[in-house]
Amino acid sequence: MSDTPKSLQALLNAWNEKDSSKVRSHLETALAPEVIFADPNYLTQGIDEFEAMVHEFHQKYPISKCEHTSGLDSHHNRFRYSWLVSINKVAALPGLDVTQLNDDGKIVSIDGFFASLPNKQ
């Protein structure tokens, strides 16, 4: 387990920021310029594309809250953690991220997964 790196907290702050003019400053604290984000709905590269995705999320879900629901597991600048998106205080989407930081502590990649892991068949 590990303490939360500044970049991961800044990323969470961006997802929860209600003032759209402040999202970019959170992202610049969190992300390396070449960041790659992938989840079932998006594949983005760079801060501009990531920021556009966050703004789209805020427009679609203005009464949302994102939170970490687990501690952090880490090794070699990689972190995994569970999260939850709530809409109007109702749990809407749980998930898991695997995030890699560079040696400066900035996020270079995020692989996001929705829901819980499937059962073994």
C-alpha cells in the first residue's frame, strides 16, 4: 500500500471540479503531456483530449462525485485502486484503474475498467 501521490489526488480533483475553468490546472498538476487514457468508452492521448473528456463527463453528469473506494496498491511507479462514480448521491459506476507515473510523479497512462472483475468460468 502507498500514500496517495500528488498527481493521483489532482486527477481526482479534476473529475470532481465544478468550476470548468479550474479543470485544466488540476490536470496539468496530474498529467504528463503525453498521457494516454483508455477505458471501455474512451481512448485519449495528451492533456487536451483528456480535458475534453472530463468536460464532456461534467456536462453529461453535472451532479456527480468521483471517489477512491480502496487503498492504493503500487510497484514500479504503477498504482491500482478502485473507484466509484455517484450521480446525485446514488452509486452509479464502480471501477478500477491501473495508473503509471513517470519519474517526476506525473501520470503517463491510465487503464480504466468498469464494474467488478468477472467470475472465473
